[in-house]
Amino acid sequence: AFKRDNCKCNRCGLKMDLKDTITVFVKDINDGGGYNFENLISLCSDCNKILNSQNPNSTISNLEVNDKLMFFVES
Ligand SMILES: [Zn+2]
């Protein structure tokens, strides 16, 4: 997942070293998520702290916004 994301944070786009990367599940394992790449994202430690301080619903909506931004940049 880290390489797929080009060594960048999924939330802020900051380029990271592997040691600073935190891989998190988009959907919690306890909530039916799997250990697949689609369910894993890489975050920098700062964004991980921010997301952990928010409720799950706002986390998901933030990620959806990020996905749209990424698509816009790549197209
Ligand atoms: Zn970040």
C-alpha cells in the first residue's frame, strides 16, 4: 500500500519516509474490512493523529474528498 501511494500521505500528500508511515484500514477489520490493498491507506503520523481524533464518519468523507482530488490531479 505504501508503494502504491507513491510514498505519500493519502490525506495531505506529504512525501514520507517508510519509518514515518502509518498504514491504516479504511474499513475496520471488526467492521468487515479485509487485509487487501483497497482497504489500506498510508498516512503520515500527523494525519493519523488527526483522523484518530475524529469520528469514523468524518474520516470516511475526508477520504472520499481526497480520492476525488487525486483523480483530478492525475487526469
Ligand atoms: Zn499527512
